[in-house]
Amino acid sequence: MDPQIVLGIDIGASGIKSALVDVHKGTLISKRMRLPTPQPATPKAVTKVIVELMSQLKYEGEVVGCGFPAIIKNGVAWSAANISKKWIGQDVEALFSEATGKRFSVINDADAAGIAEMRFGKGMGHKGTVILITIGSGLGSALFTDGHLVRNTELGHFYLKGVLAEQYASNNARKRDKLSWAAWAVRFSEYLSHLDRLFSPDLVILGGGGSKKWDQFHDHLKTKLNVVPATLGNEAGIIGAAWRARPEIWRASVAPPSGQ
């Protein structure tokens, strides 16, 4: 199989999405498949879904890129956001590789989305400090300085109004408190204010499912920051994970490798 074609997987709180990716172009070359994330999302249950996806896609390549909702160090999960706590301490790469017979490259899911946006989306060519925030069940984050990724940031996990920021300003929080997008934007503006004080970012990119509602809330954001919607939408995590899985490709890139 052409080595520039890589299977990308994005594991989320509600769905596990996958597609074949042309990692030179940053585009999907197959239909995006989605299976529900099992509840509870234990290692055994999630691995079963991964095996099922691999079977349906009939992928013939040797490497798979996977975005995973946790702090990931050397393939091991050090946290568990919106999944079972049984993942903490689990070697995710080894587990998925053994179950499928493929070599897995696993990174944090928001980092994967950020890599895709920096390489192929709104972040292309931007220097300085760029932050991607994924708006969904929580608030995922990816932080870049001059194109280089600072791995495993958890910028949805600082405290805001006495709770974790994602419990106050995520899409789940909006649904829970029955807020309109305009009312939610007031909360999210407070969140952006904290990001500004902490990092003074040159660009903030909003991704995840919530970013699809950009037209409903962007006029209500109160911030001096340069805030833009992501280009790649829900495909970003798949594309970034697949691209990061081929180190021989990103190390040879002309631009600074956003994952080194």
C-alpha cells in the first residue's frame, strides 16, 4: 500500500471515527466511518470497537495513527477524559497493536486536531503562539509556539468560576444549563480572557463539534484575541493522527514539524 496513505482514528466521548488519509495532502480519501463509543469506555470495550473498524475498512497498511482523549506519554495514558479511569496507566499503543496486528501511533486527540490545523488548516504559516480549542463534551487544547507542539496541554482543566473550565464553558455545559449559543458565548468569552492572560496567543482556532455553530455565536464573543473557526472540522483529529504516524514524512517537511 502507498506509504502516504495512512489510517487515522479519532476516539471521542460519543463516537470513534476513522478514515484513510493522504498524509501529503491532508485529505480523506475514503468515507469517514463512525461507530459509537461504548459506555463505559473501558480498554476492553474500546479495543473491540477498534478491531471492528479495522475489519470494516480492510486496511492493508502497516501503521495506524490514533487520537486518544488522554494525556499520552510514550503511548501510555496518564489521564482519562470522558472515558473509563481504567485507561490510566494503560499502554494504549501496545494494546491496540496487539489486538489488530498493526503498528499504532497514539497521541492526545486535541494535539492531533491541532497538528492538522497547523499543517493543513487555519494555522498554516502562523508563527508565535497558536492555541486550538476543541469545543465538545469537554474543552480540548493544543498549544503551538512557532509551529512546534507543546504536548498534552489540558487547558480545559484550569478552574473557572470554581469548577473546571470545561464544566463551565464546553458544549456539554451549554446543553446541561440549556443555554442559547449567544448566552454560552458570554461564558466562553470569560474562558478566552483567561487564555489571554496566561498565554497572550497570536491566534486562537476553534475546532470540535461546537465550531460548526460559529455563525450562531461569534458575534457574541467579547475578546480582543484573533479567534477563527477551524478549517478541517471533525476531520482534523483523523488527519492529524494519521500525519503524525509517519515520522519519515513529517521530519522531511519544509515547515517546522508540529509534533516533534
